[in-house]
Amino acid sequence: MSPQTPGPTAPGMDEPQHIPVLLAEVVEALAPKSGATYLDGTFGAGGYTMALLDAAACVVWAIDRDPEALTRGETLFARYPDRLHLIHGRFGDMVDLLGHRGVSGVDGIALDLGVSSMQIDDRARGFSFLRDGPLDMRMEKSGRSAADVVNTLSEKELADIIFLYGEERHARRVARAIVEARRERPFSRTLHLADVVRAEVRRAHDGIDPATRTFQALRIYVNDELGELERGLRGAERLLRPGGVLAVVSFHSLEDRIVKTFLRARSGAALRPSRHTPASLGNAAAAATFKPLSRRPITPSDAEAATNPRARSARLRVAERTAAPLLTAVAGGLA
């Protein structure tokens, strides 16, 4: 999850934005070429999109579920006439979103997961536990809010969400405190929830705010971020042309684990034949749809981590799409 710190102003935009994390590494991995087509599945402040468009005379389709991000992005049309296309939607629906616009394949896909600094910095969006605002957290500004979740779900449901998506070992204690507190006053503000959590969880030795994991869990649940990631990875597998590259930047272990598991399965690492492998999967490794381009995740340099706190936990995984058809049966992967 991105640390709750503001970022600088991006070129062509009118307000503070976050700094694109591992920008040079993502652009190097995608290696933009003139005439090629790329997808930025998480447009945000437009950092990756602008870097790709500046690197070559290519076309970029950019998706974002947050309507405010796309409104800001419209200021870039004049800078990249006929080469930038913005789409409101979820990157998990990338195949349909581009297909409806006549695009059936792309040469590279970038995904920068999690919440953006613009969303965190806007107290009205309710993502931050550092500044008071409505307890919202909806990236699309529609559907069930974080307030709805903490005010209506059972203690067990809340504990499960906080444990699974926030990896909070005191999840049961936090859930119990939330249920007790809402009996006296329903939650509607971010600092109300943060204060209740802080009363139950001690500050860690690393200085991380005790409310961090609970807020992360609620945000992921409200926006179905992990489900979206799984759908997006499958979409990328369908949309990338042979030789196309997928670059995914994640910010916490839950995201990175999903990306790692998917690429491991799709590269055949989880499919190597053994005497226990079903006959139907015996040759699956030969049909691997992705080839990882690095054995380990790429991490920020010490200099980037020092200048951009958001980068400290970032992990970039890169893989190239092979010419193999889609795998229909994958052991240990995302079907």
C-alpha cells in the first residue's frame, strides 16, 4: 500500500500528484517503439502514460476507474494528439473495454497497483487515517463505502476482512472495538475509526501507524482490489501480442503474491511434469504463455526510496508474452 505522503506536480497536470514509482524500470521493460500500442491500466496521474508517449511515437490507451483521474488527464490531449486515449473503467475489464473500441491486441501493459497519492491527499475521498474526512474509500465514487462496511457487517466478517486484507494480527480485537463503538455512534469520519483502532493496537517498532493495516484492509475490500488484479492478469494474458511485455508494480505482499503465483503458473514453473502430474497436463509447460524477464522482483534504488517514500515497498515483476495459446488448465494458477 502506498504510504500516506503527498507527491509533486506532474507535467501537464494542474495539482499535486504522486511520483511514478520505478518509472525508468517500467519504461525500460516495455521498450516503447514507434507505431506500437500500449496500455496503462492504472492511469492515475499519467506518469507511465506520459513516459511511454515521450519515449516513442506510439499510442497509449489509459484506463482508470476514478473519474477524477480521467478529468485531469484530459489536459494531456493537446500534448499527444491522436496518440492518447482515456477510458473510464476497471483494468480487470481491459479486454472488453479495448475490444469495444476496435483494439484486440497491445504490445505492452503497465499496472501500478494500489491507491494514488492524489486520492490519499484529498480528505474528501476518505482514504487517509492522517486527516479527517468522510469514511468513503471508493475509487469509483459509487457502491458501498467503507462507512457502510464498518457500520453493517458482523464482528466476524470485519475480523476476517481486517485479517485477510490487512494482515492485522489483532484483527479480532479491532473488529470487537469497532462493533462496540458503532453502538454508541455510527462511523462516518476517518479519524473516528483511526482513533478506535489506535486504542486497540500499539504502534509498531518500525513507526507504522496502528491504523495502517485496518485502513488498507477496508480499502482493498471496498474496491475488490485483489479480485480486480486477478481479472487484470488474465486480461493481460489475452490482450498482449506475442513478444508483448507485462510490467506490474505492487506495494504489499498480498498483491505481489498474486502476481508471482500467476506468472509462475503461466511460465510453466508450476506445471513441470512429474509422476504425479495428470496426463492432461503433462505437456503444459511447453505451452507457457509468459516468460519472466527477471528471476526476482525489481526494487527501487536506494536513491529513489530515499526521495520517494511511496517507493520503499514497491516490487516490479516483468514478463514477456509468448506465442502460446491461452492455457485452459493451470495447476496452481489463476484459472
